[in-house]
Amino acid sequence: MLEVSGIIQIFGGVTALDAVSFSVAKGDITGVIGPNGAGKTTLFNIISGIYRQTAGTVLLEGKNVTGFPPERLARLAMVRTFQNIELFGGMTVLENVMVGMHTKSSSGLLACALKIPWSVSEERRIREGAAKWLEFTGILDLSDHAADSLSFGKGRLLEIARALAALPRIILMDEPAAGLNSQETLALAQLIKRIRDLGITVVLVEHDMELVMDICDRIVVLNLGRKLAEGTPREIQESPEVIAAYLGDDD
Amino acid sequence: MQFDQILQYTLSGLSTGAIYALIGIGFSIIYNATGIINFAQGEFVMLGGLFTLSCLEFLKLPLWAAIPCAIAASTLVGILFERLAIRPLKQPTPINLVIITIGGSILIRGIAMLVWGKDTHSVPPFSGDTPIAIGGATILPQHLWIFAITLIIIFLNKVYFYHTISGKAMRACSYNRRAAGLVGIDVRRMVLFSFIISSAMGAVAGIIIAPLTMTAYDVGVMLGLKGFCAAIIGGMSSGLSTVIGGLILGVLESLGAGLISSGYKDAIAFIILLLILFIRPQGLFGKSNSERV
Amino acid sequence: MKRDLLLFAGFSLLVMMAPQFFRGSYLMNVLVFVGINTMLAIALNLLLGYAGQISLGHAGFFGLGAYVSGIMTTTFSVNPWVAMPVAAIVVGGLAFLIGFPILKLKGHYLAMATLGLGIIFYITFNETYEWTGGPSGLSEIPNLQVGGIIFNSDVKNFYLIWGVTLAVMLFALNLANSRVGRALRAVHDSEIAAQVLGVNARLLKVQIFALSAIICSLAGSLYAHTMTFISPTSFGFNFSIELLTMVVIGGLGSIYGSFLGAALLTLLPEILRGANDYDIVIYGGLLVVMVMYMPGGLVRGISALYRKFVKQKPETGHA
């Protein structure tokens, strides 16, 4: 599904990522973990086309997408969410999700402004589709609220609904549990599993070990910009390198 | 003949360029301390000239006393502007800041029009107007004043920014405002300081150029924009690069007006401005990437 | 949806009935200006209020439309109905090309760059006097004509200008609540999130910049053909600022607000006639006061007050 190979990222002389390679199987939930400063978010920013890496390639469904801008990746059915949720604060909850359907609709500027019949029916389809995803994440009752009035937890659900509306085949989530309380985290775990059950491949960066060990099929561990280990949750838990890195053991 | 002409244009270009440099440094100081481009910067240039005029004509002060008074009065306007318009702003988004500094500049200009009228006023030169011959060209004593005062201001600036606590704090703010706040620098105070320094510098620029070009309530608009252009060429530095930016702009303008067409003189600055912003937004001499793109 | 349509129909009806209440060529003339300024304010609002990109050079596009139309119909005797779309294409194309480099800039830098662009246009209008007549202007621009009707009286001009203004308004209202309008607002709120969802932010910004310029050009052409005389002073930096004031007063992202702002700023100098010198002070003061105390603009400010007293559920849609 997703194949990352030899990613190197150098920021002004500092090597943030050093030849990181791993692959994500279709339909899996893959977790990327590692101590602070391991380069997890940098890696995500590279995969999602926000940063341009110093070297290395990214293959999406076998296609080389290295250096593609985020909007092109969205059209290839890869979307992401952000650690500090990035909502469209001035718009309603429903409108936020409607923007998610951008790649799945096509009315251009003139068609919209002139209200050409097919753009009107497309608008109806967008509205219904968006409502469906709000229902999926359980916040349909908040449709008409302004997005910036939501609690952090609900905002997270909205961001996920918005990403799902783009009908991705792969979704990247940057610390989805950050800022959630324990109950919200439990619900999130269920939601992520339901997303996987839709056939969507999930890759997530996460600090909450319990969540990661519970839901992930495979785990990639980064430390100081290098890949430390890769395997099933059980293998990772038993890996001496990982334990050393997390306990701060010197080499 | 041709060479003398070019020398003449270059000399007068350098003196207007020095003015642009002073105004440009004013822009940069505020920008570096606050991230704001103060669209009202040019108005302080206008205020400097007109306050000097009032001090001379109404208060009957001698020139050496009128100038500091005018600088003080313009600086007071700068302080009021920061206190009444910038500081109370609840949503300081870039667009709101652009609008409020534009609004402030129109307000200052409008009040100046009510106070001094729409006429153009002349201000006497500091030391006579006997031309001085240099090679085949001539310059006025006022030109020498402009060069000398600009040099002094740039020197004082250097001393302030590198050898005083408050200047160093201001530089810290320009590198990282949050970090500066965390180490105990009063960032809001620095914002006020930046407005004080740049309104004073604007006023000085306005005072030294007024005897050459005359002054009126609306001279601030163009001078301010040209100063901004100088700052952009210099990469928004509050030092030498902006001075060079101002001088380059002044000379190009003067040569362009003299040798090509005087009607397009003002367009030259803006074409340079657009080219720099499009091609080298970090300024002619800068190398770092910055957030303006 | 229904409510929006009803509101627009009501508004159009009121506008079309205006000549019944306001008689006299002076008043009609003022209302014609309100219409032209409404179009321009909406054009700027699409860019500033929806896409979040400032322009201080819109008077330049307005002027360019007027001059292309004016020169084609006078010097080259082209039919005004042909000249207007040609002007729109020229101005739109130019804006599209400039849009790519200029919209890479953000915030203050974009403001300065567009300001510079506007001034370059203004200087060009003044200096290319073989074409434009320079500072003394271009006169004897022909009126528009449909069949036997020549649009040369104030009442006829009123219907012409307001017919187009209402069409532009409807166009903008439709756009605002559509896929493209949402994408614009998304770019405004979080460019990165919009891109991740597949919105080509850069292209979209350039498109809306060009559309905005085209509306300005249309308004400029209509201005030239109704006034029959144009000169550079109508298209200077001050007018760009006046447009900005209209948009800010009415409210960023509010189409009806743009009408309100345009109406207020067009009528204000007429009301203050005699106190003519004060209007510049008042513009400046209005800008400062609005940004400080009513950053959402008049329409939103008033509806917030209304809700406070009448107590309805919170409004969230964009109008």
C-alpha cells in the first residue's frame, strides 16, 4: 500500500531522519512510535507531501509519489489529520466535512456561481455524503455548530470525519489521541478499528502505548531519526533495543 | 557633458536615497520587533517637516530648537498611535494590522490637512543655498546636511542595537519574540520602543528633506512607500543593507528620471519592489529563507 | 436555501423600486455610483473576505477595464458590447498571469505588492497620454445601446447598472455557498488542511484573483460607458483604500455587507457636502474604529445585536 524507502531529511545540518524505510500492508493499522524528537511528525510531513525530503522515495500503491504536493496525494486517496487539529474554524461542522468531499466532486468556479443544474444536484450529494460521515463519527447532532466552538475531543472527531469524506484508501493520523481523556481514547480506538473495517489502511503516530498496542497490527519504532525496530506489537514489546531506547539506556 | 550629467543625477539620487534609507530602517525596526509593516510610517516623515514649520513660524523658535521640538512632537504621535491603535487590537491578524495602520495613516494625514491646509509649504535650508561645485556637478549645502545626519543616525542606531541593554533586547525580540518574552524581556515595551525609534527617524528624514522638496500634508504616502521599497531591497534589515537599498533606489530613480522619462520616475521604485518581491523576497543581500513567501 | 433566495428577491425588488422613491437626476446619479461601488466591493470581498488575500490595487483593475473599453470605443470605434468582454478578458488574463507570483506573498507583503501594482497602473494611465489622454482624461466615450434604447439618461443608467450589479451579487452569493466558496474559506482558515483534502490552494487563489479583477473590469467598462468621461484620478491609490474601507465596514465575507459598505461610503461624502475636507479624516477614523470594535463588519455587528435582543439560535451560515 505504502512503501517508504531511504528517507533522509536534513534541516540546516541536523539530520532529522536517517535512511528510514518501512512498508505498510493494505488494510493494516500501522503505528509509528518513538520517543520525543525521534522524527515521527517529520516523517508524516514528508509522506503527506508537506515537506520535501533531502533523499528517499515514497511509493503509494506501487506508484512513485515522491515530491507530490498534498493536494495531488489527496486525489490519489491519501489524506491525513494533524496533531493540533486543523479545522476550518469559521465554517460549520457540516461545511468542514463538505470540504472533505472536494476531490470527490468537480463543479468549477463558473458552474458554482451560475448554479448549473448538475452542480446543484452535486451540492445535494455533497451535503448528504458529509452528513453520513458525521453520523459515522457520531457528531451528526453538531452539524450546524461553528467548528471553532467544538471541544478538542469533538474537533478531533470532526477532523477524522472530514478526512474520511475524501474517501481515502489510506489515512495518516498524527497523534489522534493527544489531548483526549481516557474515555474519548477508548472510543477513538473503536472508531479507528471501524475505519479499518471499511477497508481503509491506517497509519498513525502515537504516544499512547496502550492504544497503539491495542489496535495496531504492525508497529514501526523510530529513535533519533533512525528506524529501531519493526514488527507486531508483541515483538516490539519484547525487543531489547526498544526497551533500551524507552528506558533511556545508553548504548 | 554626459558624464557631468550622470554625476549630477547620481549625487542628487544619493541624497534622496539617504532619505529612503532612513524611512526604510524605520519600517524594518518595527517589522523586526513586531512583525508589523507600519503603513503609517510615511506620515511621520510628513509630520517631521510640518512640525518644524510650525515651530519656526508660530512659536518663532530658532532652527536649532525647532528641530528637536518637531522630532519630539512626531514621536509623541508615534506613541499615541501605538497605544491607541496597535496595542488595543483584539485580533491582531496580518490583515487587521494592515487595515488599522492604513486607517491610522489616513487619519493622521487627514488631521494634518485640517491643521496645515492643502498648500505646499517651504522650509528654509539649514545653512543657506549657495551651490557647491563638485567636479562638473553642483550640490546644495542641504545635501551635505542630509548625508551627515544620515550617517550620524545610522551610527547611533548601531550603538543602540549593539551596545545598550534595551537595543539588545530589541534584537532578541526580532530573532524570536516568544523566547525573548520567556527570558524576561518586556516584549510590549519593546513594541512601544520600536514605534518611538522609527517615528523619530521618520521625522528626522522629513525634516532634512523638507528644505529641498517642500512639504505638504500628503508627502508621506510616496516617501513612505519608497522607504518600504528600500527596506525590501535590503531584506528588512535595520542596518547597512537597507541603507544600500535606499541609495540604489535613489540613484536608479534619479538616473531614470533624468535620462529616460520623468513621468515614470515613481513607477521605477514600484517595478523594483515587485521584481524583488517576486524574485528575491529575502532582499538583494539576504540568504535565509523567511516567512514572507 | 429558500430563505436566501427570498432575501435576494426582496432586495432586488427594493432596488428596482428605488427610482419610484428617489427622483431627480442628482439622486439617480448617486445611486448609479452606489451600484458600481457595490460591484467593486463584492469583487474585493471575494478575494479578501473569502480567500483571505488582501489587495490594495483593485482600483487599477477598475481603471484598466475602463480604459480598455474607452480606448477601443473611441480611438478604434469598436462597439461597446464588444469592447466590454474584450476588456474583461484582457484584465482577467493579466490578473491571472500576475496572480501566480503575487499570491505567493502573504499578508503585509501581498498588501505592499498589490499597492505597488495599483500605483504602476495609475502612473501608466497618466503617462501613456497618446492613448489615455493623460491627466486630462478621455472623453466622448459612447453610451451602451440595446436596439433603439440608448443608455444615456440617469434612470436608464440606473436600471442598466443595477441590473448588472444584482447579477454580480447573485453570482457571488451562489459562489459563496458552493463547493468552490467553501474551498476558498477553507484556504482562508487553514491553507495546509485544505491542501491535504485536495484543494489546490495556489491555483484557487489565482483563479479568484482573476475573477475579482474581471468583475472590476466589468464595473470599469460600465463606468466608462455611463459617465462617457474617464480620467486617472478615479483610479488611484485612494480609491483602492476606499474600496477596502467599504469591504471592512460591510464585513469581510458578507456580500450584502459589501452593498452596505459601498452605499455608506458613496452617500457619506454627499451628505457631508460642504464639510468636504473632513471625509478623509472620517474614512481613516472609520477604518480604525471598525477593526477595533466591530471586526466582523456592520452586517454581522447588527445581526449580533439583533440576536442579543430578540434571542434566536446562533446563526452560522454565510450570506
